[in-house]
Amino acid sequence: MNDPVSREIKKGIDLRRHIAITQRDYPQATGEFSQLLGQIALAGKIVSREVNRAGLGDILGKSKEENIHGERQARLDLYANAVFTRALIHNGGICIIGSEEESDPIAVRQPELRGKYVITIDPLDGSSNIDYNASIGTIFGIYRKISSPGTEKSANLADLLQPGRDLVAAGYIIYGASTVMVYTTGQHVYGFTLDNSIGEFLLSYPNIKIPENEGYLSFNESYFSNWDKPVQQAVKEFRESGLYSSRYIGTMVADFHRNLLAGGIFMYPAERDVPGKRQGKLRLLYEAAPVSFIIENAGGAGSDGFERIVNKQPENLHDKTPLFAGSKKLVGRVEELYRDWSEDS
Ligand code: P6P
């Protein structure tokens, strides 16, 4: 069997060794991808250290800057953005970055630093939770450059506006009770836990698959009256099934991680009559698409209620989308209710 999971992949091996084993399945691999993933892990360790000290340093609280969405950027947001962009541009084998914290793409200008990969990133998802010591996280997606072959020419926006189905890899890092990095290259979903005593991410979840008939309903109840009728109906059915409990902390990547491991569904639906939330609040490119790519590879589904998130073509860097991510059964029911609703209306 050429499947890396069936190979000698044991809990406790470090990320570097894991990448080396799984990259054996890609004879054309040049090591650039491994280098890129290693840089993401390094930046994650640095951010993890600051998150763990946030209460002690002067990092807490809001900066004076605002991001493109008019949100006051938490100082840790800006710090995480700087750490990841610096680590990636200087040694990550990439040609362009699309970041939630940057209104425009950052293209790598120096030809000698340019690599063939494109990265989308939410450097620190869940900022609103920073000051309350709740889990926060980094979300990333990795594509190939498509605008022109090789690295001679600089990349451009077109390289970033790719649908999630073309992701080479996607993952996230959660800074919580422990720091956990989850990623997939399109076959299996792997989870690594940071062992601070040696500064290494060690394999803790060799093959994540989402459970089908158990888990949590995860959404912000306070918006229920703003949701479309199909979503309200789905929530009622899921609650009455008696199969699910409810959890929501307001950091998508942490809520999503719980559903990925325990089952259920995470929702951030559209609120059609609320300016700024007519397409929900979450961003397609660097939040919904990476987590949908992950959950599909874990046997689940990611949808906007009408189509797979990974099939959505981004028009702009900061497009928003409704997101339903969870077991195929629950996401499928939301889509079914939307189909019936569209036919009736
Ligand atoms: P609300 C965090 O700010 C975030 O972008 C996501 O991580 C999270 O799922 C959502 O916003 C929470 O939004 O409206 O429930 O506070």
C-alpha cells in the first residue's frame, strides 16, 4: 500500500519526520513544500509563545489600526501577521501571500526568494477572544502559482483567487490548552501537538475522521431570528434529534476543531437583512475554503447551503461566504432544506 497512513506513522513522531515520510509519495517533491510547512510550524511556535504570555506582555488589547473590514486590529493580530509574513517571505518558498490583515496581496519581489507556492492566511482568527483567554488560531491554505510558469515573473492577485478544490494543502494551528497544528495535503488529516519541552510538534492524531451521528451544534444562537427559514428549520431538527449537545466560543477555528474531532456541525449563516452580513461574516479564501478542504478530507462536508465551499470561485481577496461545516448528514440536510425552499419560493 502506498498510503502514508498505513506506513510506519506512529503517534509521537515529529512533524519534520512525518513530512519526510508522507512526501515519499510525491517523487517530484523538491522539498519546497516541506520547507514551507516547516516555516508555518516555526511561525506557529513563535505566535504560541506570545499568546501564552499575552497576559504578561503589553500585547493585550486593541491597536489603533483597523483592517479592511473596519475592525480594530488586536495587537496580537498585527504581531501574528508580521511573524507569519516574515517567516514565509524570507524562507517559505512562496511567491505571494493573501492575509486577512492586509488589504492587498503581498507579492515576493526578490526573484531569489520567490517560490512556486501561494499562501492564504488568517494569522490570528478569533481576535475577539484574545483578552478573555479563550482559544484562538491561525488558518492557512497553500496553492500552486498559476499566473505564469516558474518564478521568473512576480505572482499576482489571480494566483490567490483560486477555488478551494485546487488547494495543495490546508491547515490551522490552535493556541489553546495546548497548541495543535492540523493539516492535510488532500488524503488524510493529521494533527500534531506542540511539546514545549522540546519545541517540536508531535503527531497526536494520525488520521482524523469526523464522527457521523454525535457531536456538537456550534453557532451563535443570538442571530437565530436573522437566519433564512431553512437554517432555522435545520437547527430545530438537529436540536430535537437528541443526538447533539451545543458549544460555541466564537473562534471559528476552535469551534471547527471541536466538530472535526467530535462530530456535529459548525454554522455561520447569512443574515440577509443585516448590512455587512448578507453573505455571513466568515471569509471565503482564508477561512471557509481551507477548513472545508480539511473537513472534506476527514469525511465531512463544507457548504454555503447551496454548493460545496471548495467549488466557489473567489472574486475578491476578502469575499465573505455563509459556512456550514460538519458531518455529511447534517450539512446535507441544510442543503436539502435550502433546495426545497428555493423551489417553493
Ligand atoms: P460572532 C472571530 O472574530 C470570527 O471571525 C470567527 O473566528 C468566529 O467564528 C466569528 O468571528 C464569531 O462571530 O458574530 O459569533 O461573534
